[in-house]
Amino acid sequence: MATSQPRKVRATSALRAARPAASATLLPTGTSDSRAWTGLRVADSAASAFDPAITVQRLVSVLGNNTLARILGVSASQPTRWRTGKESIKPINRRRLSDLEHIVDRLLMELWPDQAGEWLTSPNPQLAGAVPIDVFVLRGAIPVLQAIDALANGSFA
């Protein structure tokens, strides 16, 4: 008999209360305004650290090539061409890849992988009964991320 994995442990209400509110402004220790960020520099190597081919590879390994292509509305061979560098990624698809990676990453902080797949493909009360992956395709990442935040906070609509 196979044993199922337990649901990931969520933060207790005491820990959640200790977190800053989403609208709170976080400043570096010992500063009182944003002038503390003057001179912030992004490393010259930053672009290679965020290589979209790596994002495609991660998403293909998690979702599968055909599923990723279907979510993005591209041909099934497109993710492979992106991964191998045979074709560059259009800016709109690069943004959608980044958003989808963020959704998957956030969801995996709250659920086990098998639960995450079910969550992405099941009607969700936080999304008025819509399916999260459909909402992402039609409306973008923000409503899906808000639903994940509600899940993380234990909210059920």
C-alpha cells in the first residue's frame, strides 16, 4: 500500500501575525526613506543569471513540454527550440514564462507537487470557480497569485 505524502506544514497564526503586512514598506535597517537605495547596482552578469532557456528547462521538467506549449499557446516543438537556442523567445512569451515560473514556485511553497497539479487544474473558489491555469491563460498571473496567497493564509471562499 502506497503512503501519501502529508500536506506541507503552513505557518502558524502567530508566525503569520509576525510577518509584515503586504502593504507595509520595508526599508533597510537604520534607514527612514528610499534614499538608502541610491547607488543600487545590478551586476553586469545579471542577464545571464536570468537566461530564459533555463526558465523553459525548469518549466518543461515540472509541467512537461506539451503542457507548457499548450499553456503558452505555442506549437509543441517551440519550448524545445527555445531550450536549445534555435529560436529566440518573443518578449510576450518571455513574460508569460516568468509569470508561470513564479506561479509554480509559489504554489510549491504551499503544496506538494501532486497537490499543485490538482490545484492548478481544479475549480477554485478564490477565482469564482474558475480553473487557475485557465485564469492564467486568459487574465494573467495576478489573480492566480492572489489565490495562492489566500491558500497560504488559510482562506477559503
